[in-house]
Amino acid sequence: MDFLSYIGMFIGWFLVGYMILVIGFYTVILLISVFHLRRNYHLDTKRIHEEYANEVYIKPISILVPAYNEEAGIIQSVRSLLSIQYPGFEVIVVNDGSKDATLQRMIEQYEMKPIEKVIKKTLKTEEIKGIYQSAILPNLFLIDKENGGKADALNAGLNFSNFPYFCSLDGDSILENDAFIKVMKPILDSDGEVIASGGSIRIANGCEIRDGHIVRVGISDKPLVIMQTIEYLRAFLMGRIGLSRHNLLLIVSGAFGVFSKQWVFDAGGYVKNTVGEDMELVVRLHRLIKEKKAKKKIVYVPDPVCWTEVPEETTYLRRQRRRWHQGLYESLSTHKRLLFNPKYGSIGFISIPYFWIIEFLGPVIEFCGYLYIIFSLLFGGIYLEFAILIFLLSCLYGSVFSMAAVLLEEWSLRKYPKVSDIVKLFLYSLTETLWFRPMTVFWRMEGIWNIIRGNRSWGEMKRKGVSQ
């Protein structure tokens, strides 16, 4: 056997070993998720209402909605928020220098009137141009400010907010009515031990939404959206449940998460020079918890659901995935001192290595696997055996775990009532390894290339709005 053959075998064994490691990790996560979902099967909303709806110690929430060019969906989103079933809350929409009619639509629809209020600038933000309060809904506020990005808009909302807990919510999101009671339950039950709680995100494309409310849950007919639906199920029902179970969760989605305002203030608020401000804040909170030696937790609750719009065109999905990967790198590199640092316990030895090795470097190794398969098909020999093994492991890593996530959804939460929708998701998950995953791997590789080049541009996202 010549030198090149040894190199080929070494690369083959490395790729196989890496994939076995990843599959082993996700198998453990899957088992934890199955156990947790069955033990805590479907929160009893009626009982929770009876327990908390009239409690004098209920913790009110400030709901922050950063809005940049959200005219397509902002009215429906706010309407959805105003009808939530929760005893005490305020809604603060932050218009971050929108170039469209976001501000005008809010003012006209909700009869927003200018008010005078002194805002304590605990967090530095861009200039505030105006503050409005609804004449018909006194718990609805609107902040108009110079453009500074999502993190800056959230910081402005935090400075203005009046309550001890806040929720960051995307401007194109629709909440289920009981979502806040469910996502706040671990915070209320923990007596301050839980400082952040995140809910699940589901895809609104294909659902029937009227006046900011889900009328009928459905699935889009577009393959690109169907694959994203499967992806979200796997990310939330498998990944986040498993990590949250042992306080290892590093991501609370910016589309739906509740935080302790004081802890976020202590951590310095949202950082503006990153595209992954959500993850960066959670990592910083974990870091602060460890440095203060506080017994605090950041948790994920599967049942409360927020429905949001996802890209339907390849152009915008590609931009999103590039941005997500760049944001992941920025968060990890900013907190690189946590990696294998005994001071930060399991966060430094499990969570951070997982996100570096599997989430960030994963696309590079998967891309090498695709190249190896192509090389093996061309040259045959022993390489072909490795190629077949790598392909089978890819199917297990991609399609099989995706199918498991679909079954978990049907087994536990059952948000999709039609059997045909579950069958469609299941069948599409079989094809993930063949087309969707290689495509997203390539886009994430582009994100890495942008990091190397120092290119932080990704273009604007386009939304059509999901409500009627």
C-alpha cells in the first residue's frame, strides 16, 4: 500500500470516527428528550391558569418587539400579543429606524400618541426620536429611534421597560394565547433560580392566521419550507431539551425567550457588534452565573409555542444560514476562554466544545466527507468502502434523526393535527441527506469563508407576512 493510500485511509477513518462521535452525542440527546417529553407530557393549560391567573405574586412581563421594516406583519403580531392570557404585561414596540411604513402603521392602527417620559439610560443606545402610548390600549408603547440594529433596539426597550422580566420577540411572530403562562411556569416555580426560559419556535408558513391568531395549523407545499419545519423540530425537540435538562443550553431563541431584566443588566445588555446577539447574551449569562458562583438556571420549555415566518426562497435562506454561522463563530470566539476552563464547569467542558466541534466545524468536516465520496466514486478501491460507510452514517445523522424528531412531535406535543402533514414531514425527512443538508452545509461553509475574509455583509431579509 503506497503513501497516498495510507492518507486516504486515515482521512476515511477520521471522517467515520467524527460521524460516530456526533451520532453518539445526538443519540444520548434523543434519549434524554424522549424521557423528558414523556415525563412532562403536555402541560395542563387549564390547571396552570387556575394556579397562576389570580396569584398576587405573579411576575409581570415587558414584551419587547424590535421592528425594522416589519410593516408586512407588525400589526398582526402586536394584535396577537395584546390578546395573550397572562395577568400582567406591557408591549413595547421599538421601531429601529425602519425605511418602510412600520412606524406609520403602528401609529394609525393603535392611535399612538406622543408622551413625555424620562428614560434611565442603563444601557447605551442610539438616539430616541419619540415615545408613544396607545390611546386605546394603555399597556402598548412605541419607541421610535435611530437605526442601531436589533441588539440596540432591545437595549432601548430594556431601558424603557417597567417590569422585572422581559421577553424579546421578533416582529413577525405569532404567539399562542397560553404561551406566556407556560414559558413563565419554571420561573414562577423556581423562586428566582431560573433566570431565563425559552419556548419552541414553529413555522407559520402554511398555517391559516387571521387577525394575529392561528386558525388552522398546516404545512407549506414548498419543499424548502417543509425541510425547515423538520429542521426546527429536530433543533427544539431534540437538541434544546437534551442540553436544557442539565443546564447546558447556550441558545434561547430571539424569536421567543423570557429573561430576568436585572441579570441582563448585570451582564451588560445585548452586545451590538455581533450578528448572534441572542446566543452571545446567553453565553454571557452562563459566564456570569459561574463567576458569581450562583445557583441559577437557563431552561427550555417545549410546549409554549411561537409561530414565525421563514424564508421561502433559496436566496434568503442562504443569507440566513450564512448569518447564523457567522453569529455562532462570533459568540464562540468572544468567549473562547471558556473552552475547557475548569472555572466554568460543564459549560466549558461540554457546551462550548459541542458548539465548536459539532456545530461550527461540522460543515467543514461534512463537506470533506462529500468530497471524499466523489473522490471514491472516481477512483474506487478501498476508498469506495469508506464512501459507502460515510454515506450510510450521513443518512443516520441527517435523515434518521430528523425522522425521530417528527415522531417525537406526533408522540408528544401534536401541534400538527392532520395525519397527512405528519406523513409528509416523515417522507421529506428521508430525503434530507440527498439534497437539503448538502445545500445548507455549503451555505454554512460560505459563512466560514466570509469570516476568513472579514466580510460581514449578508443582505436584507424579505418577509411577505403570514397573517391575513
